[in-house]
Amino acid sequence: MALDREQVLTQAAALLSRRATTSMDEIARAAGISRATLHRHFAGRDALIRALEQLGIEQLTRAMDAARLDGGAAGDALRRLITEAEQVAGVLAFLFTENQLFEGEEVNAGWARLDARIHALFRRGQEQGDFRIDLSAAWLTEAFYGLMGAGAWAVHEGRVARNDLNHSIAELLLGGIRRSMEK
């Protein structure tokens, strides 16, 4: 049977975001594989974390591509991004809280590309007069990541229904950043 690498990494992210000290044995057990199999694919904890980082970058890139960030109104594009990014929210939750673990030019370049795309979406909304200009696009980018991670955690813990996640994030984020037309 072939190892589903993405499933193993997703399982690892779920465990590690609940308890940072989760052992490789526990990760292997949760993934339904032996510790030896896990170590054949990930030489150690650092290799596993690096693979999680790469997976997060790849998954979020696919979500952004599917969301067509450059098309239509910025608010609509943000809603599409939230919907597409929901499937990667669990990995993002881990990566966002553990960002101090990641160093190196390749990793940072991957996140920089993602950040730039989200930043550009918020900037476009500001330039079109749809989003507030008193909050920087950089801050709105961080708020997006934070809400996606918090939402994934709340769903995982059973405090929020998965069916409510996209709506809750979109309404909170857009409700806070839409530019008021009242003077």
C-alpha cells in the first residue's frame, strides 16, 4: 500500500497544533503507519516539519489559484479565497502558530510569494475604495491567516460547525474591513 504523504502530514499538523510535544510514534500511530515507515519518509521531526511547511505553501498556492484572486471585486475574491483555503486551514493553523520554527531562504521565499498575493488582494480592495485604508494591507493579510487558523481550531474543538466556518470568517473579516460609505 502506498503512503498518502499528504494525509500523514495533515494528521501530523492536527496533532502538533494540539500538542507541540507530540512524538513521532504518536504521529505514526494516528496516521495508521509504523514508526519505521514514518522515518523512511521523514528522517526526523525537523524533516517532518519542513515537509509540513512545504505542503502548506503548496496547498495555499492551489487555493489562491482556484480562488482567482485577480478576478472581480476584491470582496468577492476574498470570499472565494476563504472558501478555497478552508481545506488547508488545519495545516495553516499549525504553521501560523509555529512560524518561528521555519528559517531558510526557500521557505521564506514561498511564504513571501503567498503573502504578496494576499497583500495585493487587500491593496486592490483599498485602491478600489471597497476596503478601509486606515488598516494596512499587511495587517489585513495577518488577520486573514489568524482567522483561518482560529477557525480551523474552533471547528476541530467542536465549538464552531464546519458549515458555518466560511460564512463566519468572511463576515467577520469583511465586516471589519469594508469601507463605510457614510460620512
